[in-house]
Amino acid sequence: MNTKKDYCTQNDGDCNTCSLVNYGRDCKNQPLTATKAPTHKRGWEATMQAYTGHNGRVTVNSILAHISEELQRRLTGYELGLVMTAVSNSYHAGKHACGCEIIDGDTVYFPGVQKLYELAVIRQLPSITDSYGVTNNQC
């Protein structure tokens, strides 16, 4: 849990939702947290050798948050690294296929037009059904 820093002016001190945070550092370039090693604490070096995605603290912690504690305990360090790579690759493939990226949970960035749109506004757009009968109303 983050404690509000005296120099913080954004998001009521919540660095996890702040757009000024980058590569695990806050707006004053101070480290946010140490990388959270898996709960089994075995083979962390093997985990990181097998993991091929971005290895910044925030990214690694985010990926680990999507892998259950039980699965982290059952896998070897090497296997956990492979699963982390799969999670990372899946995220990037979805982002690429969609052509957009959700930022901070409530804004969508469209790189083709280099614009940000509120997710709530996009959800108000009418649904479109394609020729295959698939309804698509959001990324």
C-alpha cells in the first residue's frame, strides 16, 4: 500500500493510478516498490530468465497479480517465467488487434489518430453487428 508523499498533487496520492508514474518510479523519479517475488520464493532468477517481456517493477508486479497464488506455488521458477511471458504476449496481441489501449482504466488511446477518449463515452456508442453476426461495441 502506498502512503501519500508530501510532494504528491495527483490522484489523492495513489501512485498506482497516476499518469506521471513511469517504469516503477513516481513523479519525482523515486522508486515505488520493490518487485514482488512470487510467494514460493524459489527460482526467481530462473523466472526472470524465462520471462521475455518488459521487466520493470510495475509491469512484473502487474503480470504476477494476474497469476493466482496457487499457480505461482505449483510452478517452477522457469515455468512461472513462461506463464508470465504468455500473459505479457497476450496483452500486447490484444492491444495490437484492437488498435487501441486502455489507460488508467477509464481512458482509451487510439494511436492511429493520436487521441485519448473517455471509456464511458465510447461505451455509449451504438453496437455494430458485422456480416458474421458478431456484435462489437468496444475494444
